[in-house]
Amino acid sequence: MTTTAVQIPGYVVGTWEVDPVHSSVGFVVRHLGITKVHGRFNDFEAEIVTRPDPLESSVSAKVGLASVDTGNTGRDEHLRSIDFLGVEENPYLTYQSSIISLDEDGFVLDGELTLKGVTRRVPLRLEVLGFGPDLFLPDPEKGTRVGFSATAEIDRRDFGVTFNMPLPGGGVALGNKVQIQLDIQAALRAGGVV
């Protein structure tokens, strides 16, 4: 499919700021071989630039790793330690997109994720949920919001996150595959039309 064939209903060109109150940056990892632990990061920011050709749009994001939150204080402190995220030495995770493509399943946002000083290519499966008026403004018709969801899978060992513990009877405490789940709502920046 050529880029001129990309049609997104209500599409608006501009520069967008993520609304952290109405967005989430989450992850899921296998735990004890029998269940999954869900977590999130509460400190994050991103800039999204939508271009006239949607496939030329871009995203840059920064996540504060100390804000990790799995609902368990002891686990969260361990995740902040050098065993996992090492937040004192590496306080942020960053993502910089490089290209957006379209395949039979939809959009793929490709870019580089940097964690603990290691940079790897990580493609995100992207879903555009829609564009609409900014209902948080006194005059909603004078602003616009957009919603996106994105998912990816990374192997934490690729980023030097290798801590694990053997389980009695075999296996290990933690899975190596981490599912990334993003639900993003962003507001058009004033004067942000590209």
C-alpha cells in the first residue's frame, strides 16, 4: 500500500503532548511460571508529530524508571535496584521512532529503545483509536485530542536485565519476555500544527 493510500478518519496534522493522567505505560511479565505480573510507569512524557503523510510521523518518549509500580512496595524497590532497572545509574528509558509502516494488520512504529545504556530496535504494533475535540478545554472545538494503543514484546536479557531465581522442581521465577502495553491520549499543542 502506498503512503498516499493511508486514510485515517478525522486525521489532524500537528505536534501533540501526551496527557499522563489519561495515558498508561504498562508491562506484563510471567511470574513463577504460573501467573503474570502487571506493572506500569507513572512518570513519562512524549512528543508525537503527525505529518501530512501519516507514515512520516514521529514519536519521542522518555520514561522515569523510578516510577515503576506493580502494586507491591517491596517488589517495586527490587525492580529499581541494580538487579533489574538500576535507576540510580540509569534513571530513564527512551524511545525514538525511525519509521512507520503499514502491513496487512495495520501500522508498525519502528524505533530504538534505550534501557540501562543498551539500545535495541523495537517495533510497536500501533492502533490509531481516533481524533476528536478536546473536551478538557472551555471551548472543545478549539482543541483536538488523539488516542493510540501500542504493544510490543522485548526480551529483558537484551537490555542487561538478567536477574532470575531457580524454582524448586525446575524452571525460574521470572519470564524473559516482557509485554509492553501503551494506551496514549495526547492533546494538540497550541500552535503545534506542522
